[in-house]
Amino acid sequence: AYRRGGRTPALAALGATAVLVYTMGSELLFDPWNPHVLILPCLAMLVVAWGIALGDRWAWPVYVALGSFTLQTHVGYAYLVPGLFVVALGVGWLVDRLDGPVDGHGRQWVP
């Protein structure tokens, strides 16, 4: 979140994560039941999808690793993981076409 928006969004994401972990209680953080294990990786996957949508190439392998872990842990995320990836790619493509590359390292057409 810090790479994408700076200090304020990073602090907001940190605060939201801290509130989430606090409200979950201490027993859910080490409970081996599948849906409880995936709360924090799914949150990280949302932040990484935000990076993919804004053109960060480093986010692709991170998303694949988080998505692989999520799908192997609980099949209920079978629609969320690829769907979120497609949405992130679509938004990234749209941003690239409308505004050009975000960081200046995008593809350029050479005749």
C-alpha cells in the first residue's frame, strides 16, 4: 500500500489489518481450520491485485504464489482468485491504454 499511495493509505491498510486481527481473536490466528487460515493471505492478495492493476510487474509472481496457496487450501476461493486476477489485468490494461504506463517502463510501439 505504501508503494501505491504513500504514507496515508499504508497507515490506513495497517490500521484496518490491525483491527481485523484484533477482532478475530488470538485463537483464530493459529486455528488450522481452512477458512480462518486464509483471511490474511486473501487480504494480501487484494493489495497485490491493486499493484497488478496499476502496472507493477513484481506483483505477478506474488499474486500467483498467494493465489496458489489460497486455492490449494480452500476450494471455495476457486472463483475469487482467477476472477480477481482477470479484473486486475483488465483494469491494468485500461489504465495503460488511457493514461500510458504508470512508471514509465511500459511497452512502447516502435515502427
